[in-house]
Amino acid sequence: MKKYISIILAVVLSICGLSACGQADSNQTTEKDEKQIKVVTTIFPEYDWVREIAGDASDHVDLTMLLDNGVDLHSYQPTSEDIMKISDCDLFIYVGGESDAWVEDALKEAVNKDMKVINLLDVLGNSVKEEEVVEGMEAEEEESEEESEEEKEPEYDEHVWLSLKNAKVFCKAIADDLSEIDKDHAETYQKNEENYAAKLDELDQNYQKTVDEASQKTLLFGDRFPFRYMVDDYGLDYYAAFVGCSAEMEASFETITFLAGKLGELGLKNVMTIEKSDQKITKAIIENTKDKNQKILTLDSMQSATSDDVKAGMTYLSVMEDNLEVLKEALQ
């Protein structure tokens, strides 16, 4: 991956150099371009937060979402065009963590040395959670014997956007940086952030009310589990086939039978999965239960959002509202 990024950076630097030569004697920047600030985000939630905070000032923000074709955070590799967009932007927002290891090299070659950068994991600080392997979950592949315990770094759960409480923290950081970059519209950004934070608070309260009134307090996923921050917010328990950042696609028979047994033991009527899952593992779990009649429910982690989804009206709040309706059924 590091070699791949080095090659991409070399290409970008060459292109930037040629572009600079070609524009040295040109003064054709439009008035609109001069007024716009460039914001680049990696994933959909970041994109939508900026869009909400910009609000009426959106004409002054040139906003880009890099992961707009359905590829998830863990599989994404930036193109030379992506690196160029980052290089001269005014504000770059990314998740951080192992999946974004490429960012460090990309930022070293940034043309705009005044760029502001928001790393979501850094914003959370000590509130970031390490990935955990719960009972019955497939463990990740063991490290090689050459790797010592001293060399092993903790693996952090990167799905921080799936907490409404976290979203409020991130939006404040975004509004503050936009206000610093574009002081002419700072009041608009701050006001929009306050209004949006109120909506996040209201939905957060609805989640808590749902959990408080629920007869069940446990979710069971026949899939990866990216909802750690969400369940911890509301004191829910969970079982799952894999951790959130796992690249594994096949669950062992032991994992499937364990999860099937838990369904019966806890009296769960549903098995959870995430968006765009082939549901193979989920169906196998149900087939190994006594009743074989559990329903499959899907929670959307927003890891595979596309530009078409955005055009169709998808928003962070709409997805989290839909997830709440799914949660209500799952916890019955």
C-alpha cells in the first residue's frame, strides 16, 4: 500500500508541476472560485455534516466526497485525482486509523500548507475504542512469530460516526474550522451547527427512549459489527461473527453454531446484518436454530454510500432515523 501511494504521489507532483507552469502567466480564476473554499471528505457522514453546516453558505463551499462509488473505508485506495483534490484543499476531513494509513504520505505533499485537517479519531481522543473480540466471535489471524508484543499496536474501531454523540463533537470541530477558514460566513456556520446539534440531540434521546422501553437488550449480528459506538452509547449487549474492521468473509462452523445457540438461549426473534451483505452467514445461523424462523434485519453503517444515494436524498440523519426503526423491531 505504501509503495502504491508513493507512485501516486510521484504522478501527482508531476501533474502539479506541469499545471503550475501552464498557469504561471494566466489570471483566469473566476470570481466564484476565489470565494469558494475547498473541502474534501473521505466518507459520506463527513460530507453530509459539512453540507448541513454550510447550509445557506453552500455556494461558498466546493465540497468533495472521495468514497462515492460504494467502496468501503477498509478497501479504498486513493487515485491520483483524489490526491490532487486533497493537495490544494482548504479543509480535509478523514476518519483516521489503520484504513487511512495512506493519508500521512498524501498530506506531506500538500500544495496548500495552510490546509486544516480533521482526523475524527484525534478529535475523539481518549474516547476512541479499541476493537474487542466478544464471546463466539471469529478472532483475527494471529500475528507472525517475528512480531513481538512490543511491536503490536492496538487496533482501534474506526466506525466512530455511528454514534450520535460523537457526531455532535465532530460537527462542532467542522464548524469551528470552517469559521476560521471563511470568516465572512462564520456566523452562518456556527448557527447551522447549533441547529443541527439540536437535531442530533433529539434523535439521541429517541434512541435512549427506545432502549429504555425495550424488552430485549441484546443484538446478534451474523456479519461484521461496526456498531460498537452505538451500542455502547445506550448500554446494549451484542454478539457478532466478526469485528467491525474484519476482512474475513467466511465464519467457522463453531461461530455459526455458537450464534445460533445464543438466538435460542436469549429468545431473539431477529438476526442482524449490515447493508449490502450477501446474508450467507446470517442465513446459516438461522438454519442452525431449532425454530429456523428468525427474521433478518439490516442496520445501515453508511460505509457503502454512493453519489447516487446522495442525489436520491440520503442524509446522515435519515439513515440514523431508519436505523432507529430497525432497532425498535430488533429489541422487541
